[in-house]
Amino acid sequence: MHHKTLYRAVLACLAPMAVAGAAHAAPLDELRAEIAAQKVRLEKLEEQLQATAATAATATRKAEEASKSAQAVAAPAKASGPGMPAGLSIYGIIDAGVEYGDYGQGAKARVQSGLGSASRLGFKGERSFGDDLTAYFQLEAGVSVDNGQNTGHSSNVSNPGQGAASSASVNSTGVAIFSRNTFIGLASKTYGDLRVGRDYAPIYSITSTSDPFTIGGATAFRLWSSAAASRFDNGLFYATPKFGGVQARLAYSAGMENNSDSQVGISGGSGGGNSNTGPQNEGKGVSGSLTYAQGPLFVGAGYLAFQRMGNVTAPATENIRRSAWNLAATYDLGVAKFYAQYLSGRDTQEGAAIHTSLDRRIWWLGTAVPLAKRHTVRAVYARLDDRMATNRDSDHYGLGYEFALDKQTDLYAYYAQVSNQNGGQNSLCAGGTCQGYDKDSGLPPNFTPKSLMMGARYRF
């Protein structure tokens, strides 16, 4: 009995401890279960992260391979030798076709270079020094695709000893390889652009901008060039930065830079110097322009004055002074672009039998109409008003069609004619090289030269 009582007492003491142990066992099992569940979740998350990383790596590798393939297709094949130096580029226009023209000696067909645009090969280079200064150069040669010769392009000097070549005549002397634009310069966004060499006179730059044919094809440029000049040799050229679309350009030419003391080139008289090297100060002059370009509108005004070689008998005492001024404008409506140009030019010479030997006004109106992305129609009408007593006026008509094979290549057809009056012998440009025959090559007075030009042009 005593043992049973003691047993019951011990059980009574241990019972609470057993209950407590059981009570603590339940939360511990739940904690173990929760830890096991979290472990499973972490393992699944780790698997998902590994799968995502693998997918991203695959996508990146494929993108890099695609980029390399695209670059390989786009980039030209490199020669095994040294590559193109940084900052140097080669550019040009290859243009040729067939002209069917009549310049007074019967209709004739001929293969011509540069009917749409003057063919050329050029080299450009530039190097930057900081954020606001760039040094650059350009060498540009005229190329005659039909026979492989270089072409000479006229300027404010007469190239003595080689003849006063008309614009873009074939140059067989070998003296003017880079006959178009050749210069070196420095450009600053803050202070402007300064270059030295041979380049367009500012009065010409606004003229080419306002020509619907950009001095090519059925352009009326030959009428314009009879009273102005397109390039300066031995020149300094400066262009200001643009301020709200406004920009000024100035050019100065030192002229022939010869060793002659002759004041004028003399025919049938003594010039007091070696006249076959050109008279003193031949070509010396200035040109300038002021333009505004903003949105669809472009307007500009230009000026030119320089000394031409005199070609009169004594007692003329100075070179012929050519002066000209012009106004130019274009406006682009999107569905059509309109062009306008007005030029006034005079030649004067003190001491000559006729003090004023040229006085004329030239103007034109033109348009270019793009059609269905690949087609463009161009047209121009120009008038030469001779202010001399001779009154040898001329009317120019030009029409053109271009079909773009792509952004660099097009096919074209142009037609141009010049109607002369009162014994006039003004001619037309056969394309960008101005190879139309003039009065010095058989064009009769009062004749109407005509030209039909068809060809292809590739730009690179």
C-alpha cells in the first residue's frame, strides 16, 4: 500500500513535465517542417536563376554574332596592306552618257562625260584638336570618263601660256590635276572657318544652290558665267559661324602672282613686260555673300570684283575690271521646290576704245518636282538681257527627268536650248562640264543651239 501511494506521488510529480515535453515537441516539428519547405523553395529559385542566366547568355552571344555578321556584310573588304588612315575619305561622281546636239554645223551624236554632274575624284581629310578646332584638307580632280583625261575648270585667272580655257574644257597640258577645289583649312564652331587655296567664290556658291540642275544637265549656268566667275585661285576664304540661320562668306584672291610689270595684256602693242605670263594683278579680287537658311527657305546675296586680262591695243592703262552682284532664293514646299537667281555683271577698262565692253543682266526661274519617291522632274527658264547697244539677248529653256535606282545611282534625260537674237552667239552647257560649243568653236550668230543628253550618274 505504501509503495502504491509513493508511485502515485511520483507520477503526480512527473505528469506536468511529460505534458510540457509533449507541448514543446509540437512547435519543434512545425519548425523542422517549415525549414524543409523553405529549403525546397530556395532550391527551385536557384534553378530558375540558373535557367534565366543561361538564356540571357545565349541571347547576348547571338546578338554579338549577328552584329559581327552585319558589320562584315556592310564593311568593304580590306586590303592586306595598311588600312585607310583615320579621318581620310575618298569620294566622287562618275557620270557619262550620250549627247545628241546641234551647234550650227549639223546634228551630231557624241559620248560625253559629266552630262548630269561633272565627274570628279576627291580626297578629304580632317583631324580634331579638342572640342572646337578641326584641321582639314580637300583635293578634287575633274575626270573625263569618256577618254580618261583630267578636266580643267575656269577661275579668275587665265592660266597663261595654256590659253584661257572655258569652263571644264579637257585639259591636255597636265598642269591642273586637282582642277576643281584644292585647299587646306581650320574650322572652329566659335570663330568660323578659314581655308587657303582654290575654292568656289562666294557669289558662285549661292548660284549653284539656286539652280534646279545644280550646275549640271540643262543648267543655264553658261549665260551666268559670261558675266561672273565661279572659282578663285590663290585665295583666302573665310566663313562665319551661323547665327540663327545667317552666315557670311568672304574671299580674297592674290591673283596671278607673276613677275610681270605690264599693266595690261596687249594685242598688237608693247605691254612693257612679259605679257605671256599675264599682266600685273591679273585675277586679283574679292567676293562675298550673305545668306539666310532656315526651314524650307534659303535667300542670299553675293558680290564679285576682280581684274581680268586685258585684250586691247594701247593706250589702255589697266586690266579689265569685272564686277557683279546677284540675288538667289529657293523655297521647298515638299511637293515641289522653287528656285530663282538674278545677276548683274559688267566689264570696264579705263583707256580702252570702248570703256564698257560688257553689261548684262541674267535671271532664271526653275523648279524640281519629286514624284513617287524615285522620279524627279526639273525645269528652268533663263533670260540674258544685253544692256549694250548690241542688244544681243538670249532665252534659255531647260527640262530634265531623273530616275533614282537607289540613293547613289540614277538615270537621267535632259534637254536644253538657247535662242539668240540680234547676232547673239550665246551657247548652252552640255551638262555639268559645259562642253557645249560656243562662238569660238563654230556657233553661228543668231543660231539656236540644242542638246538632248541621256546618261547615268553614280555617287560615292
